[in-house]
Amino acid sequence: MKVFKFGGASVKDAAGVRNVASILQRFKNESLVIIVSAMGKTTNALEEVVAAHAKQTGKAQELYDALKERHYAIMRELFDEGDEVFAAVNDTFVEGEWVLEDKPADNYDYMYDQIVCVGELVSTKIVAAYLTKAGLKTHWLDARDVVATDNTWREGWVIWDKTKANALKIVPPMLAQGGFVLTQGFIGSTSENFTTTLGREGSDYSAAIFSFCLDAESMSIWKDVPGVLNADPRIFDNTIKLDRLSYKEAIEMTYYGAQVIHPKTIKPLQNKNIPMFVKSFLDPEAPGTEISSDTEDTYPPIVVVEKNQALLHISTLDYSFVAEHHMAHLFEKAAKLRIFVNMMQNTAISFTICVTNVPDRVERFINEISNEFKVKKEDGLELITVRHYTQETIDNLKKGKIVLFEERIRNTMQMVVKNVPAIERKEVEVAGSKA
């Protein structure tokens, strides 16, 4: 049994759904569990719905209806009028409307999970129905019946024993009937049957969960790139495809923010030595990138850029030293608000941290510590991480930037930077040469 994951870009429109079906025709005689994300930018659109509902702007239903129509337009290209998939999809949209009819929940993250999950549920119903229409027998599975989590909204922690028991009870009998099993990424369920999400872009992680629980032979992620590259091709020219990666290197890359794979994906696969392949849905026959234990740790410079960063300069009100108990208190507050510290630096009377600028969380953090500390926020920044760096690569990356602070450890270099005007990032060469 193998696990395939198709992201939102692969099913963003009717042509994309047809392309996924053509790829799966190659595997029609294999035992597959298929994870599918929400279509295109659906999650972004649903986040706008959640925000509008929370603020009671009066536009939540209008935004929701526009999203519904985009999905119905795709279905009208794929199915005949009156196909039962229209009713199935409508039922799912109605579940989201029930949430919008109520007053906004006090817990924003809880409300987020109950609305945003609609994207995956609708997408998978459309894709499963089309695969069956195309002659590929497909069983639709609600991932919430398998993936059990705690009630950490928007970042659900998997309850592994229960999830594995659910997977083994539900999935093999479905596969035994012949055909594929298709389910959602990104979502799970609490013991009270409330929906949780696993973190933004969490569908990769969902595929790893199913792979681990079902002892998959392999896992494949289908993307719009030829494999894992040493830098984001949307930012840099002359990127290099990495044919093979070790689990260790992949974990390092995702930890530092590489977007090609969700950070939690690798560990479950490594635990059972399940190889993972990153392949292109635009060129299905291409070899892609293999991630496994059987690789050499020799790589060109690998560059990860995280935008939307903020520096928080924190100092004591009485100019006393920033001591260990201060740091412990600050990290406790950050952990409670799920603020991830990407870099930190301290002097005698100040402590600076680089965090991803999630406005509602960062502002709450600042408000909660402002009676004890003076805080200055500097945003609009980027965090650049270079694995296996060369001085030439670093010098190129610094062009047209103000470096606010940097750190080097072994073969990894990080720097927080601010762009200066009139520099074109595409001019930067990052590929370097293989050692």
C-alpha cells in the first residue's frame, strides 16, 4: 500500500482534477490511500470568511457564497447537471453556514477550525466523485474518523495510539473492496467530535500520519515543482533539484521554514523507514526527489527565506539584567500563545527574538508582558537561513539588504534582514556548486 498526497495547486480547477485522474490511471491496479487538500487558495478564502465573521463585518456570508460558486463552477465542468455530487457538496457547505448563523465563538481558533475544514471536505468529495466517474473506483473517507487529536485548535496534537487503531480498523476493509481510498489532509477530530486542524499546510503531515499508521511502502507528494530544490524558484534563479535527501537534512530544512514539506512530516516516516518521494504533477514521469535514510549528506548551499518576520526587542523596565528567570517567563508566555521563536539574541539588559508575525498572537504577547517589560517591535523583515553555506552565497544574499543580526552554527547560517529599495532578488545566485 502506498500513500499519495495532492496539494491545492494540483486540484485548483477542473483541468487540475482531470490531470490528477490521468496520473492515477497509471496506478489503477495498486492499493492507494490518497490525501487531497482544499482546492487552490480555498483555505485563504475561508480564513477571510472566519475573520469577517469574527469581526461581524456583514460580509462573511457574501465571501462564503462566492467561494461556493467557484466550486460549483468547477463541478459544472466535470459533471452533468443533477449528478449526486452537487447535493453532497451542498450538504458540506451547509455545515459551514450553520457556524456562520451563530454568534462568533469566544475562541477564535476553535471557530477557525470549524469553518476552514469545509475546504478539504468539499475538495475531496469532488475529486472522489470524478475519479469514480473516470473509471477509478474510489471510496471517500472522512479523515476525522481516523485522525484523533487533542483540542489544541489550529495545531492539533495527534493521539497516535487512537489514530493508529482507527486507521487499521477502517482503511484496510475499504481497500479490500477494491479501488482507492481518498481522504482529506489538514483535519482531525477531538474526542467530543469537534474538528481540529493540524497547522497550516498540514496535508503533508496527514499523509505521513496515514503512512505511519498503515505501514505504507512509500509516500509521494505531488507538487508543481520537479522535486525538492535548494531554494524557492519563485524567489531565486538557477536553483538546483536535489535528487536525494536524508531524513536528517529534510528535517533541518523544514525546521528552518522550507515550504516544500510540512515540518512535522518527516519524523513519522523516519520512525518506520518509509521513503518519501516529491514528484511533479506537471511531469509525472520525472524521477523527483527521494527522501530516505539511504543517502549521502553532501549538498549544495540550501537557502530558506521566511518572510513576514518581526523582531521584538525586550528590556526590563528598571534596566536590570535580563536573567534566566526572565527568559523562562517570556518563553512560557510565547509557548502559551503558540509563538515560535526563530532566532534570539541577548545583551545584559535586553533580549531580542525573531518571530513569525502572526498579528493577533504577537500583539497579545506584547500586551501580556508590557507591565513587566518594555517592548519595541520591528516588522517587515525576512529571516534567511543557509544550510551548507559558502561565503560567496552569503555575500550574494546580503546584497541590497540591511542585516540586523546574524548567527552561524556549524554548517548553518541565519540572518534577519530588511530589504532596501531597488534590488531585484532574482539577480541573486544561490546554487553554488556541489561539494
